[in-house]
Amino acid sequence: MKLFVGLGNPGSKYAGNRHNIGFMVLDRIAEEGGFAPWRTKFQAKVTEGKLGREKVILLKPETFMNLSGQSVGEAMRFYKLTPADIVVFHDELDLAPGKARVKTGGGHAGHNGLRSIHQHIGADYDRVRLGIGHPGHKDRVAGYVLSDFAKADENWLDDLIRGCVDGAVPLAEGDAAKFGNAVGLQVNPPRSSGTKPQAPKGPRQAPTPKPEKIVASAPDSRSPFEKLKDVFK
């Protein structure tokens, strides 16, 4: 069994925030994976279903970002899981928009949701870092992550979420490389050329002359006397 955790803040006020991209991914996985209806448990919204061969619990903490670890820890203990069974989807300032990376263990890099999870279950869990880009200065970070995605972000955001949905099965089965490939195929699809290959250019040849059209003359039906008159003209 796996526990997929999406990080964000509860309520419609925050629904479109960059900080809520983890919620957005889980919502799409649940919708397209045919998961059970969301219910309230562990101070969170919870649903369950199957991804490939794995039973998966989806969890969206409703404790607000800074206390996410309370909900994650409670669910982990209830299902008798270990940190190695947990995958956390979260926004990542240090990745370009549309990029995704899977990481196991390590620090929280100042992310308040990860900081809280570290406090409750330790650091040995998997994270899917979802790139949202950086506003350019640390003083602008709080306003940036708590602002909605811009209109210009819609295409890459949808591609990134679509890629996470496509890669959810291999991720649940422990294949991070296949998950990364699935995201890459959505975010950077292979380009197909619409032009036919041209033949190599060689020396220009003169066009072949067309044969002249021979027109047959009509037989001369004049009398011998009329033909003789032409001779003396």
C-alpha cells in the first residue's frame, strides 16, 4: 500500500494558488483513476483506489500547510505504513515551471509543509518536486506561492499535471524513472516533422527537348494542268 500526499491549503480561497499544486495533482489522479469519493479523516480529505497492482490512499491535509505533518503522521500510523511507503507532491521554487523531479529523503529546503512532515515522520519519504519557478527574490516568495497561477501558466501546468497522472501507476509501483518519462512526454513531447525529406541537390541538368510534332500534309488532289500552272508562276 502507498500513501500519496498532496500539499496545499484548504478552502476555495487557496484553490488556484501555486502552493496548492499538490492538491491539484491528487484531484486529477482521483478523478481519472476512478477513486472512491473523498471523505474526511485524519484531519484531511482522503480517498482510496488502485494504481496498477498497488492499493493507494490519497490524502490532502486540511490543517493548513504549516501543520501538514500532523495529518500525514496520523494516517501513516493508522495504516501501519513506514515513511518509505509515502510520496509527497509539493511545489518547488528551485525547479523551472513544468519540471518534475522525484527525490528520496534529504532536507526540507525551507518548505513549511515538508518541515512539518519531517517533524512528525522523519525525512525518509519520497517527494515529487513540482517546479513552479522562483519570483527572483526571497522577500517575494510568500506572496508568489500564495498567488494563483497566471493565465500564461495554464498550458505547462496542465501538461505537468497530466504527466503526473500518466506516471502515477509506475510511481505507485516504485519506478521513479518511468514516472519521469511519463511527465517528460507530456511536458516535452517529441517533435514530428511535417516536411518530406528532399532529394540531395546535384548539378543542374538541361531540360530534355521535346520532340517536334510532325503534321502530315493533306494529299494534293489537283489536276496535272493545275500543278503545271504553279511551275510558271
